[in-house]
Amino acid sequence: AFIDAFGGTMVIGGEVLVDAGATAGLDTDTGVVGAAQAGMATIAASGGSLQITGPARVGANAGTPGGTPGAGDISGGVAQVFASTGGTVVFDGDVSLEASARGQDGVNNLAGQSIFQALSGGGLTVAGDLSLDASAFASGSAATANAGINQAGSADIFIEGAEIITVGGDVVLSANGYSGNSATGDGGDGIGGLARVLVQNGGEFRVNGGVNLLAEGTGGDGINGGDGRGGFAQIFTNNGALVDIGTFVVGRSSGTGGSGTAGSGGLGDGGFSEIVLDGLDTVGMDNVFLVSEGTGGSSETGLDGEGLGGAARLTVQAGGTANVDTTFTARASARGGNSGAGGANGTAGIAGAIVTAGTISIGTNAISTADGTGGDASSLTGAGNDGGDGTGGNAFLQATGTLTDTATLTIGGDAAVSSVGAGGFGGLGDSGSIPAGRGGDGFGGSFATVNQADPNFNNGAFLLAGGDNGFLTGTGTSDVTAGGFGGNGGNGGFNQVGGDGGDGLGGTAQVGSSLLVGDGSVGAGQVNLTDIVRVSTLSSGGSGG
């Protein structure tokens, strides 16, 4: 299904729907649902000019009508809009592209691709809002089987070469995987996809409103909870690109595990929420919020799910300039699930802003958080067992520089950098044979430990400039902390001692200049922090029950 202005001029004076969706068939005798595969839906201008005066929707969704799940997958197709060979498409209203997969629990829902692209001299203009969706959803509950996998696809904006995409409203790119539940089986896995803006080779992307990049994964509930894994929420530029976003940028790629009943909670594993400038590019935004957290699923009686933080960061690495007019926030924390069998571990990822060569300017506050929190053992009397451990990750605000390239990071307000670990609470004793549980240990991020989300970095809390050509300026208060705090032990029952508190061990917190990638032969780096500076690895053990 397509509309294409292949040369010449075309004007459509109203609403447009281009649909290549698919719905699975239903066997009326057995009630079993078959597979569904959506096709390709396209609006294009290949050398011509196309104007659509009303709202436009391009659909390649796949779904089911209900019934009993069959063996086939529910698969989204391709929904695309493109302008090429000097062609242009002008939308006077809102535009939506959809390539989702939505079936009941018990089947695999696999989303497709939503693509909005300008190449070979083409141009795209949207007066209203622009949304691209390639999410996978499960509906209902699998009554007698394990829930299926829900795998998101890709929602992409591509600008290749000296082309321009302009949006008058907000932009939303969704590639979420939301899995379903099972009454008697296991919850399904929810896997985030790719929500990405790629601008390169002199291309321009201009948005009057804000940009939401969503690539989250949520596991379903069941006997064993399903895993939730975050995907990729990214803006990537190179080779002279220009990105101008009028208000906010939000990137979310968190993973949340499903809850288990008799079995284990699911893993919660964060993905990647990133803005990367890989050339002499210019990116301007009002405020930035990047989050990639991992939250493990809880369990009533079994093991709970581990929480792993992902990566949330702004990176300028090849001479570009990133301007954040107001606040910058990056968060890659983690929390282990709670359980009657003992709390799970929460291990943080990597979060912050780093410039290797080029400039990052933040107008007000800059906040980087990579805290890890252990899950709690059950609060039910007599459950016992220990709290989970919490480990801080890598949190940073850093201007590196090289022997030949300068790097400048300017923060116009306060700077807060945190890599804290906190243990979970121990479970309660039963006044008899089950003792109270010990509190989990808390470990502040330590440079001696490799980061689990990105092994190229070690853990700790850092506010740094490279000693050779790094330039760091902060005009507000600077707080850098890597403390460790043990969880409290559980209370004992009647005539029973309480559980021990967990240990707290501080990590690495560093402010100032460091050689980083240089050898000190240039020695031009500068650090200028004009207000209060607080650096802490203060730690404490948990209280006994």
C-alpha cells in the first residue's frame, strides 16, 4: 500500500490513511488463532512534491482477534515515509507511523519497523506532531501456557546527507516491549527495541517541541517472572550534522522484571539511552533527561530478580558542540527485587556527560546518578533470609581532552554526581527455627571494579578535567559521593536475636584534574569550581535487628 509522488506535484486535501496491517485468522471450530504478518505501507516523494493538508497515518500493525493462542507469531510490518532524489513531502497536520505487534498472551509478538527518512536531497516537513511506533504488546492473560516473547522493533528517523527534516510539534519514537502474564505458566520476556534519530553528512533535524525516545522492556508476571530488557534510545550525529530541539529530550531504556509466584522474579536489565556526537556536529536542546535503570522482579516465595543499570550518557567525542540550555539529568541506577527467599542484588550502570574533544555547555544543573540498591527479604514474619547487595556504578561529569584537542565542559548551576550502594533489609525471624536475616551489603562505586554495563570504564563518582587539555567550569555547588550503606538486619521473633546489619563500604569519589588519556606533557588543563565542593565516601553499616 503506497502513495508516491514520482516527479511532478501532488496535493491531497484531507486526511490520509495508508494501511498494510494484518489480523490473525480465527478458526471458529477450535477457537485457535493463527499467525499474522503485516506488510509495507509507504508515503513517498521520489523526485516530486507531495502535500497532505490533513492528518496522515501509515500503518503496518499486526494483531489478533482473541481466541486460543496458536503456534504462529504476530509480526508487524514496515511503515515508512521518505523523500529522495530532491523530492519533498509537506504534512500540514499530525503524522503517525505504526508497525506494532499486539496479540494475546501465549504468542510471540514481534514488532516491525517505522521509518521516517530524507535522503539524496529530499526534505520532510511536519506542521504538527510526529510519532513513530514499533512496540510489542501482549493483551489478556495466558490461561494454561507460558506467556510469549514481546520483542519491540525499530522506530527510526534517518537524515543522510544535506537533507532537512522539520517538525513543528513534538516527536515520539516508541520501541517498547511489554510482555504479558500467565496464570499457570511463566511470564513472558519484554524486550525493548531501537528508538533512534540518526543525522549525518551535513543533514539537519529541527524540532520546535520536544523529543521522546522510548525503548523500555517489561517482563510479565507468572510462576517465574519474565525478564525485562531495555533497548536503545539514541540520538547519533556525525560529519557536520545539525540538530536543533526547541524544548526537551527524554530517552528511556529501562528494564523491569516481572513478578514470580512460586518461582523467581525476572531480571531487570537497562539498555542504552544516549546522545552521541561523533563529528564536527552541533546539537542544541533545552533540557535533557536520560534514564536506563534496571529493576528486578519480586517473588512471593522463590528467588527474586537481579537489577542491572544500563547506560545513560551524553558523549561528544570528535570536536562537536552540545548545548543544553537548562538542566541535564542522567540516571542508570538499579534495584534488586524483593523476595521471601532473600533480596536480589542491584548493580548500577554508567551515567553522565563526557566530552573527549569539543564542547558541552549545560545552562543550569547537571545530575549524574548510578546508585545500586539491594532488594529486601520478605517482611512476613518467619520468612528470614538476607537482604540483597547494592553496588554503585560509574557516574561522571568529565572534560577529557587529548594532547592535541581541547575539551570544555561548562555547568551553569549545581553539579551532583552519585555512585552509592545500599543493601536491602533482612527478613524477619519466626521465634523458632528460622532466624532473622542479615542486611545486604552496600558498596559505593569503586575504581577497582569494572562497570557491568560498559566494561571499558571502571566504577566511581567523578567530576574531572584532563590535565593536558581538559577545561571544567562549575558555578554552583558540587557534590560528588560514592558511599556504601549496609541494610538493616531483620527483627527476631520472641526470644530470638535479630539479624546482623549489612556492611557498608565506600568507593571512589574524585574531583579535580587527572591525566586520563594524556601523559602530562601539555599540562594546560584547568578546573574552576567557584562554589562549595563536597566529596564523600562516607559509609555505614546497617543496624542489627
